[in-house]
Amino acid sequence: MDIEFSLAMPRDAIGIPMVRRVLGDALRSLGVTEKCVSDILLATSEACTNAVRHGGPANRYEVMATIGSGRCELRVVDCGHGLDTIPKQYPPGDVENGRGILIMRAVVDEISFDITPGRGTTVRLRKELDWDEDAIAHHLTLAGQLAGV
């Protein structure tokens, strides 16, 4: 069972809670553990914040989600200028910005970037899902794996 959706959001911070609500509700309704949901939402918020901050001159960015096969995959796409480099370590403690990518790396299983200078950035996030014991979606996923689906 795959669930897919995309949201086209204004490049404004006001849309980030809406993305969190839609994605969080979808994951919770399937029975994903709250810890796993929290990790995914944290990484998604960071990716969306980067799209809002760095996605200009475009007025919008897009969030695409696929939930299925025991994992959640997200793409956050903006049409901004792109980053020159990806930070390898946390910035000094007295610096206010610059931790988002490192936070995303800490809470998801895979992260990748497709950066085209002057044309935008796609952030891909992937996390294997942890299920509540009584989650119907987990049982459907296991049954599909046993049946070879």
C-alpha cells in the first residue's frame, strides 16, 4: 500500500505547520510511532525552512511524500539559487543558523540533495517506519512482504 501526496506551498513560514499537520496526520493514522513521526516532522520542517529561506526568487516550493513499503520518502523542491556547499559539521554555538542539514541527517536514515545552481534544490529524505504494535498498516506491510508483493 502506497500513499502519495504533494503540497504546493507559498514560500512563507506560515505554510510549514500545514505541511507538518498533513504529513503527521497521515503517518499517525497508519499507526507510525510518535517518536518516528516526530523525527520525520523535524527533518521535514528543516527542509521546508530551507526552501522558505533560500528558495527565492520563486514564490512557491513543493513537498512530495510517499508512504509505503515500510518507509516514508519525502522530496522538498524549491526553485532558488541552490547551496554552494553542504556543511559537514555543526557551526559554532554562537551562530544562529546553519544547523538544519545536520539536524536532518541526525533524524532520518537517508538524505540527499540535487542542487542545480540558479535553478533550485531538491532535498530527499527517507526514513524506515517504526510501527505501533496494533498498527493495521504494519500488518498489511508484513503480509505484503510475506506474499512477495
